[in-house]
Amino acid sequence: MYFQPALTIAKRLTHEKIVEIVNRVPNDWMTEITKKFTVDLVCYNLSKLEELENE
């Protein structure tokens, strides 16, 4: 699969690591609610990608 190397790396991301990455964005660029939404969206998308991979 073309995206397999990227998926392998993405699967190693934990919720805590995603939060850490998003929290690097300055507060004047993203509000706290936007950061939370972003973390939730990324986590959701990763879970769906894993489901697709397991089909």
C-alpha cells in the first residue's frame, strides 16, 4: 500500500504525543477549544485509519 510507511509512523502517535504537538502552537494562533478540537479530530482520524487497515 502506498501510504503504509506514513501509517506505520502515525500509528505510533499516542493521544499524549498529539496533545504535546498541538500545544506547541502559540495561543494567539489557536484557542484552547480549537486545540482540543484538533487533538480530538486527529485521534478520531487515526482510529478510522486503523479500522480501514484491519479490514
